[in-house]
Amino acid sequence: MTYDEQTLLETRCSGCESILSVTADTLAAGAGLVQCGECDTVFNAAWNLVEQIPTPTQARSLHCLLYTS
């Protein structure tokens, strides 16, 4: 899976379990390391990415693409 530099990704803090939004640029700039704004833990965000479930609108669009071809 590839991401453009501005795509928002979600990662889970290994210290407090908070969900943080990051971009691919942010991950690349710090070799994946970010600091949680809630508990100040520095962790590897790339290792803790959260799978994002599409919104109903996105899922419907994907369904249409898959089944109308």
C-alpha cells in the first residue's frame, strides 16, 4: 500500500493508547518516531499504524467501482 505525502494516517501511542493523526512526510522526517501530545511518549508511529475503516461513503464508492465494471 502506498500513501501520498499528505495522506493522514492514524497511529496508536504505545504509552497511553491515544490515537494520533500523522502524515507520511512526518513519518519519513523522523524515521517513524513521533512524540505523543497526551503523554509525551516518543514511539515509532510506523510500527503502530491503525487500520482505517472506510467511511460509509468511501465504502459505497468502492463497492460501485468493484461491482459496476
